[in-house]
Amino acid sequence: MDHYMRIQAAIDYVEEHLTEELPITDIAAQAHFSAFHFQRLFQAICGFGVQEYVRKRRLSEAAVLLQDSSKNILEIAVLYQYQSQEAFTRAFEKRFGMTPGKFRKSDVPLVYQPKMDFLTFRLKDKGEMKMNKPTIMMLDEILIMGRSFRTSLQDEIYFEEIPEFYHEFGRNHDFMRIPDKAAPDMSYGISCNFDDDGSFSFVVGEAVNKITDQVPEGFVTMTLPAGKYAEFKVHGSADQSQNIRRYIYGTWLPSSNYERREGPDFEVTDVCNSRYPEQMKMNIYIPLKS
């Protein structure tokens, strides 16, 4: 079963359980993905998150009940997993621009969120990006020393927070504190330690020849696993690197014959030949199952 069919199975599960609690782990399990990877794929393909989709679907179905049933507003709110009528009213008004009570008395048409059909994504040519195919390669393990912080997939805030973390790393001259560098002037950015809620760690650092007990205060060490990787080259703006990440998870990976392996993905920036944000020279590596 391909990626799109697996995601559709999760969507079908959501539809069958809209009036029940829907933990992200249960939804992702229907697609046989980890919760984090499922959210990353879904967001890259759709442009919005899984929980936002669930919320839009519940509010759309609630709107139908407001028009087509005699249930009171509190009953509908509780049915679609809102803890109070007030919380439901706030969410409904934010989504549709009017309160449930006003909508029930009006004949104003609303723009509902329909059930998504992921098979249409597989069949249509999105024409999103023209880029070279990745190089599939085997890499030896890489020892890393650097600094780490937590960010999140939610609302793609990591696209804002990661560049700032790079800048902080440079402003503080943290790169000068890394001993025994294996590849000077090559900066590593590593996504790892993924959690079900969409949060993850991002490590900025450099490759080292060995890891000793003399780790600078506030630094972390890690090992990038050996194995098969897809290498994507980025020679362009910082925005292009973000768009390529969307392309990888939203188009290339679901349409390829490859399956992402568990573990970190990472980027390597040629610091001396890059100029942020206009001209970046970077390679992005995605771990693949053999």
C-alpha cells in the first residue's frame, strides 16, 4: 500500500470517529506511520496540520446538524468533543465568522471542509517544483557535537525558529568551541528526538573525529547512523531550502518507491560558499529503508 492509500486509511478512520476522542497516535497507526512522521507528511501534502483538519471537519458536521436537526447547541458541542458550549461557540465563530445561534437562524451558506481524498493527490500532477532527482547513497556514521533546542511542526514554526538558532550559534561563536573537527566550515543541522505532539529537537553543530568526555558546557553529542540516504542539493535561497523540504515530504517521498527509515534527517551547509539568505549551498539527507 502506497503513502497516499495509507494516509487515506487514516482519513477514513477520522471520519468514522469524528464524535469520539481522536489521539494523533491512533490516527497515525491506521497509516502505519509514527505520529510525528504522519503529521509531517500530512502537513507537507495539505499545507495544514492533522488536528486542524479534524477541527474543521467537526465544525463542518456540527454546522450541518445546526441546520438539519433539532439538537440544541450544547448537545452538538458535546457530540463533537467540545467541553462546553462556550468553547464550541468560540471555535465556530472563529471558523465561520458567526455564532452557532446566529447561523441556525440564518440561511447564510458556509464553506465547509469536505472529507479529503488523498488518492487525488497521487493522480494529479502538482507541478510544484522542477528539481533534479535525489542521489541515493550509503553513508558511514557521523559523529556530531553541537547545541540543541526544541521546536515544533505546529504552524511550521520551525521554519522561523531554526534560522534564528543558526544565527545565535554563529553570534555566540559556538562553532569555535568544537574540538577536533572532521569537516571544518561544514555546518550540520539535524532534526531528531521526534515526539507524538509534533515537537522535535534541532541540533546545530559540526562533525568531529571522536567524542571525548571533554564536551563544552551546554553542548550535546550524537551519532548520525550509517545507512542509505537520499541526498537533495540546494543551491539557492533559504526559502528554496524550505520549499524543498515541503517537496520531499509532500511530493517526492509519497510518490517514490522509498520508505523513510526511523532516525534523524539532516542538512549540511557549506558555510564558506553560502550567503544567508540569498545564496545557500546545502545538501539535505533523508534516511531510507534498505
